[in-house]
Amino acid sequence: MEESKRQKQVGKLIMEELSAVFQKEGFNVVDGGMISISKVMVTPDLLEARVYLSFFQIKDPAKMLHDIKERGWELRKLLGQKVKNQLRRVPELTYYADDTLDYVFKMEELFKKINDERAAREQSPEQE
């Protein structure tokens, strides 16, 4: 089902303000790696938000995701302070790892391998 206009607005608001909270709390740059919010999906009743996090050059993304989940109540409180004039209730935040970037790198690697094999096949008959 497609998101309503209000769901998209609330999702965008949460994404912007939560990014600012992450920056303030030092979650955006960790151990030389970066964490960013790639997407926020809000339920139709606006009571739950799924926050998808993208990890770039983080040594242990699972541990980092666990740490963020552990501090979830604190992050929600800080978010609430920022959006208190725009939203009646701050949605419950659920964090997920967004593996889109890993998928893209894997696909690029597969395409490169296919192209290399194709180039090798095309050159071998010419050499004989």
C-alpha cells in the first residue's frame, strides 16, 4: 500500500530531525565510519516509524545497531523535544539496518565479473 501524503511528511520530518539528533549525539561518525538514515517509513496511524540506517565502513554494524537500539528511548526523547510543536505524539522508533548499499556493491561486483569473463571469451578466439 502506498504511503499517504501525511505519512511521507511525518517520515521526512523524523528523518531530518533524527539526523540532527544523531549528529549531536555523535552517532553519525563512529570509528572512521559513517551512519546515516536512509529511509523512514511511518505506519498509517503515525504511531510507529521504521528507521533504516545505512552503515558505511563500520567494523561491526550489528553491534552498532544494537547500541542504537539500546539508546532508543533516549533518542526518541531528544526527537520529541525537536518535533513537539509539529506532532501530537512521537512515534515508536524501530531501527533496521539498510543493506541496500551492500546489495549495490555485490551487484556491481557480479557485473564486473561477467564483463571480465565476456571480454576474456571474446579475446581467446582471436588469439588462436
